[in-house]
Amino acid sequence: MPRQPIIQMLRDADRGRLIADMQDGVSKIVDAIENARGSGTGELTLKIKIKSKSEGTYTIVPSLTVKVPEAPRAEMITFLDETSGELVRRDPRQPDLPAVVEADFRNGQGRASDDQ
């Protein structure tokens, strides 16, 4: 009995949208990995259910799942301020150095006179 090639079945599935959706899924996965500087793993899963409606009649139901990797989040170090009970960015056990506090206050822009 002659059989239809599977690639033709995939081209015809979902009125021709399945192949386009698969390509779109691959593009999203690759874009996400590139945006994460080459890290992460994506997954494209294609399932095809074939069931008989009656003798000699079949229904083909494709399903496509795309898992796009999420960008990794940067870690942040915090310290417990025992006085307030809050997590803070600066270690409360470290003494304040006036020049460092001034530079931090100015967002890293020291005064020209500090360099001399």
C-alpha cells in the first residue's frame, strides 16, 4: 500500500501552520539563548496523535510545545542589618570610610581634588 511521506503530512497539518509554528519556536529558542550569551537550553516537542474515526478514516492531531529558556538572573549579595532586621547591600559590620561614602553618594564620581 502506498504511504504518504511524513514530511508531507507535517506540511499539511493544521492547515499548513504547523511547520511555520515549528520554525517560529526554533527562532524563539535560538534568540533566547543568544540573548543569554549562549547559555540555556530550549526544547521543541512535537506530538502527533493518529486515531481512527471509522474504518479507513483517520484523524491526525498535532501538538507542539516550545520551551524557551529564561535568561539567568544575576546574584545579589546582601547583609542582615541587625538593628533594623532588613537585608541591605552594604555590610553594616564594615566601618564607613569618608572618601568611600562620598564616592558612593556621588555614584562613583569622585571630586578632582580627591585625586591629589
